Amino acid sequence: MRRRLRELVIRAYLVVAVLAAFGLGRAAQGGAFEDIALDWRGQLYGYGETYTYQGRSILNPDNDIANLPRSVANVEGRFDIKLTTERFKLYLRPILVIQGLDAPLNQSEGNQLYLSQAALGFNLTQSLSFSAGRELLTWGPSQFRSPSNPFYFNSGRNNPNLELSGIDIARVIWTPNQSLALWAGWVFGSGHDVDEPDPWEDTWVARLDWRGFDWSAGLAVAKPQDRDWFVGIDLQRTLSDALLLYAEASTGTLPNGLSSPLVPDVLFQMVEESPRREAALAGAALTLENGQTLNLEYLYYGHGYRADESSAYFSRAAAVGEAPRAERDPLLGAALGLAPPLLGQNYLYLVWQNNLLSDGPYWRLMSARNLDDSSNELSAYGEYPLNNRVVLYALGVVNTGGPRREMESVLSSALSFGFRVAMP
């Protein structure tokens, strides 16, 4: 009920804000308000996706548990609307999705119009400001995962066309100089299309950013209403024009926990809050003379399973799968939905991409390896501009390891392809 009310309020805010933005923009064009600037742009996507699932999956046999789509065809519009004055700034990112074929699991059924981001900012003084709305709070150069971020552990950088939704937050920002920024706020929702109960509703959060000439550091602290503290740090240092080093670390709990105990007669143990665990990532980015970039990252994820726990996890899932369907579905659903975001503890990630500033085709090769079970996710992304407005793109993913290892436990391969048109 609270989620529905929040969505109704934010949709009403969208309508009012868009009308206000265009109304004030027209007034500004007519000379009524000389200090108002209106800017908007958008991108129209048309794409298809096809998936191949692990035929011997233990966690999702015959695709009966997750009910994932075999194929998807969508048309999607993503728009950016900015209205600024000397003291106010309004930013809106409405998303229009027209769905065809099967709807993806992470989207509501049917066509959608929603706000990915919507925030109103107000400058109280030269160094103090206030903002409220739906904001995208990501940071750091990490590619594979971002352990220092309580809201966006997966920042989506391994899928360049993924649309992330912002966090519903009200915050106060203090920027006394170019080297220091501090903000603190209250989160009243996790954004668009989140699960219930909302894991981040009613959370106090603060972040400190400190920057030097060739380095930066950040500290994030969050306290959810019914869970323990989260603390994350991120660091980066530019050693030369070619080499960037960075690291992230955190300690915290997950909103739910599914352990895989080594006790023979226990299938799964579910708790409302997982034990406190740590996570850390170390990475390096090397820029070659031709403008291409190599990123290498190592992630330790304490919430994941050790090798023996992972083996027990799949063995218990196999035992559940042998039970009658009415008995197996809830437990297998829990095994999928309550497991940690990553099943292992040690990962290696490699990215090789060409020059981001190039006007020609862009490509990106990615490889993720679970060092505990030797499973792999290999992916390739490419863009080809037809002109200065229309771009063709494709993303292919191939997973290896088999049904009892993380990467191929559910999905074997996927292919997404489509076009993107810049507007106006």
C-alpha cells in the first residue's frame, strides 16, 4: 500500500513538474523570466533480447521457478529535462517503455511510464544546498561491483544500456570548496519497481567526498531502520596519464540471509538480516597509447559462500528439486531470491575497451571469473554509429561452468541488439 501511494505521488510530481518546466520554459522564451534556462534531450531505443537457459538447472528447473522470458522486444524512450535558475534546479528523467512479447522479470507487466530520476535542488547559500526527489547516487570507477555503495552494489557498468533507477531521498549538501563535499539525508524509498518490503525505506545516510590534485577519497555511512550500520570507503589515485589505481571496501549486513549450513539434515537456513560481513575491491585502469583502456579488478565478497558452502547450497537445492512441486517451489524460490547477490567470495574481472572519445565504432570486452568454482561470464558489447543521431548496438553474454556453478546455474547465454536514436 505504501509503495503504491509513493508511486502515485511521484507520478503526480512528474506531471506537475513537466508542465511547470515547459510552462516556465515558454515564459522564459517570451522574456518573462530572464534567469530561467530550459534544456531537454532524449534517446529512443528499439531492441530485442533472446535468452538461453541452463537445461539442467538445479535452481530453476524447466524455468518453473523464476519464469524468465525466452525473448523480449521493447521500444523505450529515455528523456532528460533540466530547468535551472540562479537558485533552483529541477531535473527529470522520465522513462517510457512499450513492451512486446514477454516482459522481463525486473519490469512490471504492460507498458510503463515512470520516473527513473526526479529531483528538485535549492541553493540556500553559496556552499549549502538542499535537494529532494529520486536521485542516482553512484560513485567511483569500479566496473564489476561497487562494494562501498549501500544502494548500488551492482552499478550496471557491465551492461552499458541498463537503466538504473534513483533512490528517493531528501538531503542537505555542504560544499565549502572544490576539495570537500559532505551531504546527509533521509531515504524514503528505493526508487522504481522495488521489492516489498523495501530494504532501504526509512534509512539515514551520509557521504563525505575529499579530493586532491591526483587523488580522491570517499566515506559512506548508512543506518536502515531495522538493520545494523553500513560503512563503505572508496579511494583512487592517478599515478600517471596512463595508470589509475582504485579500491573500495565496506562492512554491513544484507536485508535477508540464506545460509547453506553444513548440517546434513538442514536444507536452508533463512534469517531476516544476514550476519555482518566485509567486502573489498582492488582495481587498476591502464590507458594505452591508442586510447584503449584495460581494467583489472579483484573482488572479495564476504557475504558469498565458501567453496564447501557453495557445494552444500547446490546439493540442498537438488534435494529440494526431488520433492513434490508444491513442496519444492517455495524453497527453490527462496534459494533464488534470498541468496546473496554473488554466490562466491573471490572474483576476477577484466575489461578491454576502445577509446570512449572516439567518434567511430565503440567496443567493450568483459570477462568475470568466480575463482572459487571456476565458472565464467564472458560478454561483448559494440556500438556502430550510422550518423550523428542513430547508433546500432549489440550485447552478447556466454556463461560457462554448468548447473552446479554460479555463472551458468540459470542462464547459459543472452543476446541483446537494437538501435538508439538521439532527440531532438
